[in-house]
Amino acid sequence: MVCVGNRFIRKLRANYPLVKAIVGGALLGSDRMIPVRNPADGGTIGEIPDLKRDDIRSAIDSADQALAALQSLTVAARSRLLLKVAAAIREHAEALASTMTDEIGRPIKSSRGEMMRTAVIFELAASEVKGAFEGQFIPLEAYEFPAGNDKRIAFVKRDPVGVVASITPFNFPASSFAHKVAPALALGNTVVHKPSVHAPLTQLMIAQMILDAGFPSGSVNVVTGNSGMIGAEIVENPKVALVSFTGSADVGLDLAGKAVSRGKKVIMELGGSDAQIVLDDADLQKASAAAVLGRFDYAGQFCNATKRLLVSKEVSAEFSDNLLGRLKRMMVGDPRLEETEIGPLISDNAVKQMQEFFDDAKAEGAEVVYQGSTPSKGYFFPPTVMKLSKPMRITSEEVFGPLVPIIEVATEDEAIQLTNSSPYGLDASIFTKDFGRAYRLASRLKVGSVMINDTTRLRWDNLPFGGPKKSGIGREGIRNTMLEMTEPKLIVCNVG
């Protein structure tokens, strides 16, 4: 059992209340509340306000009014404040991790790592903002047109966009929040943030830490309630300059279309159906270990989870044996236990959706190679491996749970074709001992990242993350996000 004493959690939650939204630096309640449930047992662990549309408008107004105060701070001052936030996260990491495990069911060991990563993201933002504002000097005398350039010089500088609206899903409540909020604040943008109703508590705590660190009131506002209503106000309100969304492709692309039609910038980090290709010369021990981590870490509830295994026929049987051997040793159960590796899904609806994927695949002729067991209480779905002879719903849609299909492939071309047939293009991985072979195949894959001899479940917070097709618009990654959250401005001076 996790070793956090209840008094530490009570102290943290006393300092960072869990039942209020944050608008203009003040805590905002409501006469209507939404329960937050522990997916491991279905119990209620907190409540959040079901805000009205006027409340969302007030939050946006507060963010707009706070721009002047935030931008009056120097870049160096904002960087120092971000480092204070990182230090606060590190100080309270154990209690934050415990809260996150309670609200999303992520195993406690993994939650601890998430907190350390979140602190690093704030530290990276504090560092990277210096380069984001470097700009460019252009000697216009190098250009013949228009006439008179010998007497002109030009600069390109970058300005903060203004009010940023950010929306995150349940699965990375700490780091997803940090990836949107830390770069925005570093640049001088204020934020109105909407967390998932399944995972608001950790984000409310960190938002309060941001204000306690010294950021001006209204710099960060956290609003909770009906997703459709909040999304509508965000895209329609003229004070919002940019929408940064992480979540499902259908919701994100609909939101993006409405936002862009009103002249707003968008960053969309959407879904994935990542394929792991295992070629005939692969290290099968390494490949099976990567597949187990890639698919079953946090019960497969990641956009870059390994969702399809495309395995050369020559090694399929041996690879499957290795995979099952590892999977059967994984502990399924209470995410608060140190030894747990696979916890629950986020909700009862998520379990029902996984059952639909499973039933559909069986009806289409898929073979059930393995299905484990689960606790009787909580939102669990058993770890499952299926063997497919053709593409099915579970290979074309994003499957957010611990079910992995294996498809045998006869050639490299077939593996490439199946990988690229997905409407998503987030990540992929290739296992082979021949780097030249891997590089040639990687160049043909229509995805944002390719891992060679490693799991798809990797992300570097200071490198571009995202993908083509329905996997998103733009790229996240501290420096990339900062470039998206600024507008380039050309300044020309006639010095003649």
C-alpha cells in the first residue's frame, strides 16, 4: 500500500481545495456539483462545481484582464516563478501522486513518475522561453525588391497571442496540464483551463500552486462543468486567441473547425492507433517487452499506446509466447498497491466500450489468445490478446484499454500498408537488427514519430509530439508549443 500518511494528504488538500473552480484568483463554487469517482472501487473522492456559462465568460474576462499584469513581468521573472512551481510540485509530489491515483486509477509507481515529469516540464518552460523570444535580424539590402532596401533593416520578433484556452483528457492530468499552461505563462499568455470531469483534482491543486508562486490573479483560471457548453464559449468568445486541446479526434477536429472559422489559432493533440512492427530478424525478447509496456501500461489508456502488433509470420509463434509469458506475470488490481502494474479503466462506460470492441472482433472471427482476470469491484477490463486474420474495428479505431490484436504479415510492404491504412498517424515502432532496413521503412510510415527497437510509449517533453491525419494539428513539445503560442511580427525601419 502507498506509504503516504493521511495527515500529509489532508494538509495538502487543505492548502489546495478540491471542490472549487479557480476564476480570477478566487475560488468559485456552485449550487450544482459533479462527483469525482475512484475508478478502482467506484467511490466518490470529491466534487467539482458544475459552472454556468456566465462563469466561463467571467473566467475568460479574468484571463484577458490579467494579460497586462503578467506581461509586465520580465521573461526572467516569469521563469523564476515557473521554477517555484516546479519546486512546489516536487515538495508535494507524494500527495499529488496519491490524489492522481485516486482519481484516474493509475498505478502509484507510475503516478510518482508523472509528478517528477511535471516538475521537469515547468523547468523546461522556464529555460526554453529564452530561445523562443530570440527573433531574427534581416539585412534587407540583400533583396532587390522593393526599391530602397539598401536603406532598410528588418527584425522579426514574437509576441504572445493573449488568452489561451486549454482542454485536457483524464489520462495525463499533471503533465498534460503542464504542457499547455507552463509554456503559455512563460510567454506571457494567460490561461483558461478545462480539465476532464474524471480528473480535475490534481490540476486544481497545481493551478493553485501556480498562483501561490506569485503569478498574477487571473493568470490561470480552471473551469469545470459541461464540456459542450464550456467548449462552445471558448470557441465563440472573441477574447480567446488560441485553443489547445488534447483528447479524441472527433471532438478535437470539430472544436478546431469552429475555432479556426473565428480566426483562432489551434493546437490539437489527438488520437492514435500506433502499430508495432516486428520483423523476422527482430530481438523477440526486446520486442515482446516493448509490446507489453506499450499496450498494458496504465491499462492501455494512452494516445501513444501500442494498439496493433504487426508480426512477421516467421516469428509470430515465438513472439506470441514471449508476449504471453510477460503479460501473465503482470499484477492487475488496486492501483494504490506498489506491486500493481495494470489498474482499472477510467469509467464504467470505458469498460462497456472495451467489451464492444472485444465482442465485435470475436464476431468477425478473431481468435482469443489470452484473457486474464480482474477484481470483482471497480472499472476493470481483463488484459486480452487476440489474433486477427484481417483488419477489423479494433485496428481502425482508437482502442483505449488493455486489448491488443496480433496480425501476421508476410512482407515489409504489407506491414507498411497496414500501418498507413489507419486514419491516425501518431507513433509507430519497428523491431529489426538491421538499422538500414528500419530507416528505409521508417521513411515510408505516415506518422509523427518512429521508434526503432523501442516502445511507442515514449515522449520527450522538449521534442515535437503529434502526428498527421486524425492525430492532430501542429505539434506539442515545449519549444514547439511556444512557437505555436506566439505570433511572428515583422518590424522594418528605414535608416536612410
